[in-house]
Amino acid sequence: MKAEGDPAEIENTEGGSDVAEIVANALDAIRGELVTRLEKLETKAEATERRLSRPAIITAPATPEDMAALEKKAFNTFLRSVGRDTTELKALQISAPGTGGVIAPPTVNANIIERLTEFSPIRSLVTPIDMGGSSIELPRLVDEVQPAMVTETGPRPESEPSLEKITLKPFEMAVAVPLSKTQIEDSILDIGGFVSAHIAKKFGKLEARQFVVGNGTTESEGVLTSTEISTFTTATAGKITADDLIDLFYSIPTAYASSGAFLMNRQTIAAVRKLRNSAGDLIWESELANGSPGTLLGARVFEAPDLPNVAAGATPIIFGDFGNGYAIGDRIGLEIEFDTTTGWRNGITYVLARRRVGGRVILGEPLTKLKVKA
């Protein structure tokens, strides 16, 4: 038995103290590691929860309807935030660098083009061309091939067609639509549809005027101002008769007349609807379907407000195959930008819209004008 104060006992006691300290330190280290791991797990769990709470992302293969819905939602979000919300900007096509605008998605753009036809009848009569550059060159036949009769062993004549190139270039049109901040912030308002309707109305009226009376230099060339289209003059001064319209119809080749259409303003339509042939029958035939244009000598009639009224020396009617005689080129369908500074004091934000479109007569033969004798 060891005596009290034995050096061996003292050494053992000191060693036990070291062991306890080592164990305590190890436990602290384990505790710290567990805390760190738990914090990492909590961070991952929060990130997972955020991802799960986000709207579902459509993965390929997505239907066209799904993509159209996403694009329209992104466009409306962009408009409603006055261009500040860029979370869904990747769903929209950005315009050329430096312009600061976005291109409206095809679903919105198609809706605008559809509304444009309500104001621009010529657009509904042709097939617009999508332009990929500042202009396009269209080939036009000048001299046709001339075949000839030959004998069995006789020489074959040579006949080469000649072509020329005509240039179709776009011209820019723009409009500023003022909106109050209340309209923009109101979640009930379909801001995309609201803006589209107003822009379509402005662009449609301007486009319709250009396609009829445009000068072809700073704007599209109009069918009325084109010198390539022939003119038929009425037999009687100051008025139009049924015989004049019949002569006009047969003044162009059959291939064009069979798919032709009449263009005139509302007052001229009213006057023409009263005309009768030699048998006393009205030459105007009404369509049974609501909204369908009436027919005149079997050809459709479209209203063009920019054509003049019937008067001595005026040219109030254009007839022919517009699809073969006139071309429309769409360069920029719709580009949107925002001006939040100009009207800030009055709580107004301007939606700035622009598009580039061109039009011109590419062949005069399918079309003809009716001029009232002076």
C-alpha cells in the first residue's frame, strides 16, 4: 500500500487531468463539425425549397402553345415593369445592339399584323415578304422567250429572256403611346393587348395611306402614285357608269382579272352600289356572310379610305391582282422601348414602338386605275 503523497499517485493524477482535457477538446471539435454540417444541410434545404417553389420550367420537348404562352407572359411582364423586370428577358428576342429595345414575340407580333389588315386592305391582298437586310432585290421579266414553228430538220431559233432587278427597301414608322403608371401597375389590365391594339391602329392607318398614296422616296410607294400602272378613263365627264366598270374589268389580262379585287373609298362604294346594267339589275352583289366584302362583277371590293371621291379628274378606283402587282416587305415587325423620364412629373410613361416596312409596285400589268374624265 502506497503512502499518502506518493510520487507515483501524484503522477497518475496529473495524467488523468491531461486525458480529460484531450477528451473535452475532442468533443468540442466534434460538436463544431456537427454544427458546420448542420448549417450546410440547412442552406441546401432552403435552396431546394426555393427551387421547388418556383414556377415549373417546361423542358423539351415543349409544344408551340407552351412556348407561345411563355413568350407572351415574358412580354407582358416586361411591359408591366416598364422594362425594369429582366427576370424573364431571356424569353424575348433582343433588338440590335445599342437600341435598348426588345422584339415582340411572334404571338404578339402576329396579333398586331392581323389587326393591321383591318386598316390596311392591300396587306390582306398580298403575301408579305420577311426581309433579312436593308433591302431585297426582286427579279422582273422584261422580254419573254419567243418560240417559233420549225420543220423537222430545220434550225431552232434562239430566244433568251431578259430580266431586270427592282429593289424593295423598308421605311421606318414609329409611335409613342402614353400610359399612366396606374395602367401599367394594374394587374387586371392586359397591358400587352392594350398596347398592341393602339400600336396596330396607328401603324395600320399610316401603312394603309402609304400603300395607296406613298411617294416611294421617304415612304412606301403607293399604287395610286405609281407610274407603272396603266390608267383607264371614263367615257363621261364627272361620273362613273356601269359600262366604265365593265370596261375596266376587261382592260387587264384574264389571268389577273380572275383573281382581281376592287379598291375604293366608302363614298365611292355607296355610289357604285347604286349602278345598274342595261337590264336594270344592280351590278353589285352583296355577300351573305357578315363581314365579308361584297363583289362587283364577281370580284371582291375592299375599302381604302385614302382613295379620293368620285370627281372630275380624280382616280377613285383601282382594280387588279395586287398579289402579283404589289410587294410588301416586313423588316422589323415590332420593337418596344420605354421613356420613363419625359412624362415623369405627370405620372406618364411612354411606350415607344417602331417597325420597318416597305412596299412598292413590282409589276404594273396586273393592275389598272380608273380615272374620271374631267
